[in-house]
Amino acid sequence: MAEPNLPLISLKTADGETFQVSPIIVKQMETVQNFIEDESSVSITSSIIPLPNVNASELSKIIDYLEYHHNFRKVGENAESNDDEAKEFDEKFMKGFSDDELKTLLIAANYLNVKELLELLFQTLADHIENKSVEYVRNFFGIVSTYTPEEEEELRQKHQWAFEGVDED
């Protein structure tokens, strides 16, 4: 949503799509904001800012998230019901993603340095892997173990408490 009298900023994704975004929303993308500040001699509204590490599907979701929260903050009359409404939006927003989509959204949000969304993504991922086995977490994040089977068994024996209460994968 564009704010009145503010020129839109063009963002071009890695897959070639261009988005026209309000400066109010762009301000929450620290990477883009730093680019704008570095390019202060060039008219930022007449140029296109490339986002080589972000695809259109992720940028679209990030913009939707930021616009909702920006509009939510503007309304802010009844703080308690608004907090509940924002939490409900965040829960629905996160539930709509597969594991792979969550990871690619995390990479995009991290590249753009969108702090509020990063916190939500980190918490969502932490909740997702809580009480999961080492094998599950390795598979989830694509981590290859560098331990020999003997070293891993030794660590499991030494730190048995860390492997108790693990959910089935």
C-alpha cells in the first residue's frame, strides 16, 4: 500500500520481477535502506534496486507481512486486541508455508535484514525443531555430520541428557 505523496521504490528480484514498494515498507528492509543511503546522489525513485538473492515469491510474502504490520501499527487504538490480532495474523502467516518455503523465506528475510520477520521465522523454526532428534535437525537443514560413528557414539554417551525426551521424527 502506497503512502500519499511518497514516490514508490522499484525492487527487482533475482527472477526478474519488479515490485513498486512504498518507502515506509522499504525502510524496514535494512539492506535496501543501506543501498538507498549509499546511492544518495542518484534519484532512487527513478532507478531500480536489484535484489540478487531474493525471488519474487519471497519478496511478495515479505511485502505482505510488512504492509500488514505497518497498517496494524497505524490503527493501534486498542492495544490488547490489536496484539491478539497481530499474533493471529503471524500464526496464520507462518502456517501457510512448507518447510522448504520457510527456509527460503528465512534466507530472503535475512538478506533483506527484516528484523521483525526474522524474529518470527527464528521462533517458528525453533518451535518446529524443538525436541527433535539430531538426525531430524540434520536432515531438515541439510547438515552433513563430520563425526565418525565412534565419535558420535562417544558424544551421545557423554551427553546422554541431551538425547532424552526427544520426539519421534
